[in-house]
Amino acid sequence: MSYCHSRVVNVVVAFDLVKCKMCGKATVVSFGMRPVCDTCRAKEQELYTLVRTVLRDHSDERLTIQDVAEILEIDEKEIMYLVDSGYFQLKMRNLQLYDA
């Protein structure tokens, strides 16, 4: 004789309607996720990869946010966004950037 045990599990997923931190558009995110829309999340990952690559390629140098922005030809605000989001950290003495 075999028995089949089934168990019903109720899962509640909470969603929030928030403003994307990068572009400002309204987006729906699940509870605990950072408030970034899918389009900007992809851009964020691409930007992170570019900055990380520059830092690794220039690991023998002490790059500042300004240095990285110049190398990538982007606005310093984009790099600061990654710092504020926890992707990178600053050594505050002269604002050197390093991978978190």
C-alpha cells in the first residue's frame, strides 16, 4: 500500500510600486529588492562590470572616481550611484575607488 502525502504551502509574495532610483520611472519590485526597474538593472550590471574591469586593469594605480569616469567617458554620478548602492567602496583619504 502506498500513501501520497500532499502538503499545501501558502506563499505570500509582497510587491511594491516604487520609483526607479536610476531613471525615475514607476516599477514593481518584490519585497526586499532594490528599487530599480528591469531596464536599469541591466544597465547597472553592465556599468558595474565596466568599472570593475577598469579597477582590475589598473590595480597597480590608485584610481579616483574622477579617473575611472574619465577612462570610461561617463559621468561621475553614475559611479557614485554604484558606490551608494554598495557595489564599490571608497577609501576616503583621497576618494580612491575599490571593488567591494
